[in-house]
Amino acid sequence: MKPPKGVYTPMPDIPRTVGGKTRVLVSIVVGGKLHDLRVTSARKPEFDEAALESVSQWRFHPATCDGEPMETEALVEVNFVVQ
């Protein structure tokens, strides 16, 4: 099995209400399209919406098994650095 590969992963818009850095872990299902996005871990909840919005725009080549595309759950990390 080959895992999904990100082909377009734009940077998130950063909420300007807080400073510092943080990360948000987002669970996704990669198939023909991304679906079932949900935050699984966040240190600062005010970044959750920005992370979900950013990841919803990401594009992937799906995972494959014996050359056939297959739906796969993945965990992605969105990092924020606010100065």
C-alpha cells in the first residue's frame, strides 16, 4: 500500500487574536475528495476553524493498493506561528 500524497497544501490564514505558536491535528479521510474532517488535538481552540478551513482546501493523490486507489484515514498537522 502507498499512502496518500499531498499535492496542494496551502498555508492557513492565521487568527490575529493571539500570539505564539501552536499546532492543530486534523483527522481526514482521503478518497476521491477529502471528507470527515475533524480536529483531534489542539492546544489553542481558537485555531481550530482556521485549521479546518485550510485543510479543506488541500488536495491529495489517494492511497493505492496494488495500483488501485483506495479511501484512507490520515492525520495531518497544521502549524501556526504568530508574531
